Amino acid sequence: MSRPKFKTEYQRKINTLNVYIETLKKNNTYNQYDVPIAYFKIIIATLKIEEEYTVEFAEENKQINKYLEPLPDFKPGTMKDDIINIFKMFYNKYHYVRNNIETSDSINCVFAKKKGKKPIFKPKKGEVCHECNGVYSNIYHVPDNIWEFVTGFKHGEGTLCMPCFMKKADKKRIRLWWQCEEGRMIMEYPEKKI
């Protein structure tokens, strides 16, 4: 993958999306286009991160650039109905663009970029904590309702090491009780079951 080719391709799509936004803003008398405008801004922000981390997006199969191919180059003054139809296509919950935007936080570099932290690209073993960017390999379970309340992540989103999770829980005045159980996972030592 050659980055210069992508840069012009990304920039073309970002410029086109900006034309869409400006056209909708001019016709947004009753705020009826607030959602499409916000969504196009989200697509632009994700495209900028994908442009910077093209390889990582490709490795995780989370690209949105390649699924924006039916993006026509409209000139200023384009019919707003055409733009709304494009919004509806990309906002459809079954479209790759929406799915990949909503799940792109699973890529460490994206999550770190949004949090303003330095990404870790190649963890040696285990998961990468989205709070401290440390690598941890211990496994723990937190019920979904507690996870969402403490972390602000939806079910299945984000990973936190135990110390970071405990700090967040402490800030929310939640007392944790951990129970150790024998697991069935084989860790680093194949001859031992932990």
C-alpha cells in the first residue's frame, strides 16, 4: 500500500464530504439536517485517522475509505436530496461504513488517538489497556451494567487493565469484590492449566 496514493484519495473524499456539509448547512433552516451534518463530520474525522493509520485499519479490516466508493463529486449547489440519499446509504446500520466507524475504537491506535495518548502497535502478549496503554494478560469479568457505569463503554467496547478499572470504580465510589476461579485457559505454560 503506497501512502501517497491514499492521501489524494482521502483528501478528495474529505473535500467532497465538506461540500455536502456546506450545502446542508445552507438549507438547514429548521435544524432538519443536523444528524447528516454531524455524521459526515464523523466520517471525515475517521477518514483522517484512517489516512494516518492505513495499515492498521487494513489489518483489522475496518477501512471506511474503500466503502465510500459511490461517493459522487458534487459541486457547490448540489441538490440537498441527493446528499440526503447518500447520508441514508452510509447511515444504514447494515452498511460497512457505519459498522466500521462504530467499531473502529477496537483498533488501539484509533482509541489512543481519540484519547490523546500514544498508541501501542505491537503488544507482546495480552490486551492493551485503553486507559494507560499498558499490556495486561490477566483475565477478569465485570457484569455489563457495572462495566458501562464505571467505564462509560458500551457492552463489548474497550479494554482496561484491572488497576485502571479499579481506579475508575473507586472514583465512582463503587466497591469491588473479586473472586478467583480456576479457569480453563491455557496461558504461557502449556503443561499447566490456570
